[in-house]
Amino acid sequence: MKRLLTVFMLLSSIVAFSQSKVEMLLWDENPADTTAAKLAAIRANDFTRDPALTVYIPKKPTGKAIIMCPGGGYGWEATGHEGHGMAEWFNRQGITYIVLKYRLPQGDCNLPLADAEQAVRLARANASDWGIDPSKVGIMGASAGGHLASTLATHYSSPETRPDFQVLFYPVITMDARYTHMGSRVNLLGENPDDEVVRKFSNELQVTPHTPKAFIMLSSDDNAVPVANGVNYYMALLSNNVRASLHAYPEGGHGWGYGDGFLYKGRWTDELEMWLREEI
């Protein structure tokens, strides 16, 4: 009986926060066309083509929206625990949650940024249908996806594509060879990038007073992406009088995302939920 009651409560919770889902190609000339071939392209794990959005719309939207850029070192994309796996949690808060399937660089370091900018355009263009306030559209990313999110936050080309806030999980920030994640750097910029390109994509050097506010989280024992990435970005934000919140957890390594194995999952979810409620 107790088991049946637990199942019933779980199902009731799922129904209460059930989502409507929209899937669309990012650069689609005919978004009304939802053929099986198009849906297959959107859902494929080929990140060299067919960039796309998956939009999870909550039952009771608050107007806030988050576009998530999964990590993967610019060599693949971890769309599970750093992507779709977070949808229900955000929807429970009334947040429209959007997973961005962006193109990998493949020799063109501007491709991921172009896709991130288009994602923001589409979120605002579809604001009324997706339960979004156009002034509350944020970008989020994990690891190399955090680099993409912070690149958008520091390199947006117009007010139309400027995110209103940024959320970064254990982000790659710099391309400085002394403390970058080399796999991300090579995949984004190539083996021997010139100094100008390295500086351009070292986002701690690109912060201005117009960079959007930030929530940054990382593990102190991250051996994949040096913590100096997130810490130096945080300091650059403060130096430019940009509101920022840094959360460093004692252990956990790299790549935890929404996984239950991370000891401090309850802490980061509580802290991020509070920040989104109070700051956005």
C-alpha cells in the first residue's frame, strides 16, 4: 500500500508539472514543417550539423527562460545530465527551459557563438508562445558549454542577442594555455591559434560593465578545468561592477551536472533556485 501511495504521489507530481515540448531546427526556413526526417535530425547525436532547440514549457510559466549549452570539450555534447535531464527541475520553478544543440567548431570558432545568438533570438521571437518575458532570457552552460555561455555573455553582437543573465557550471573560460582546458582550446581554435584569437576567446579579458550578471559554480578539486577559470571570471565581473555569485564546493571533480552522484547537488540546486528567484 505504501509503495502504491508513493507511485501515486510521484505520478501526481509529474502531471502537476508536466511540460509541453517544442522541437525546432535553429536555422529553419519552414518551422511549421514537423516531418519525421526533421525530428530525426533534431534528435540525432550528430553535432556537426542540424543545430536545434528543444523547448520545455512549464504549466505555469513565470516568464523566466534558460538556454542550456551542454559541455563536451567542443568535441561532443553531454545532452543528458548537462541538458535534458534538468528540464523537469527548472519547469517546477516555472522556468521555460531550452536545450541548445549547437554546432561543433570543425575549424570555424564562430559557429557555436552564432548558434547561441540565434537561440536567444528565437526565444525572444517566440516569447508569447513559450511563456517567456523577453527581458528574462538567460544563458547557461557546463564546462565547454560554460565557455560558450560566457562567450555569448561577453561577445553578443546586439541588444537582441544579449542574455539577461548567465549560469555557469565548472566553466572553461580562458584560452590561455597556462590554465585552459587544452582539449576545448584545440577543438575550438586549432593547434596553433594566433595570440589575437586566443585573447578574443579568453572571456575573462572580455568582461565589460554591460556583461550580464552571473551565477558560477565549481568544485575545488576539479582536475579537468582549473578553478582559476571560474574564479578569474568572477573577479573580472566584480572589477566591472557586474553582480556575480561564486559557489565553490570542497569536492566533486568535474562534470557532475544534474547527476545524483554529486555530494553537493542539494546545495547547488537550493542556491541556484534562490538566486533565480531573488536576482531575476
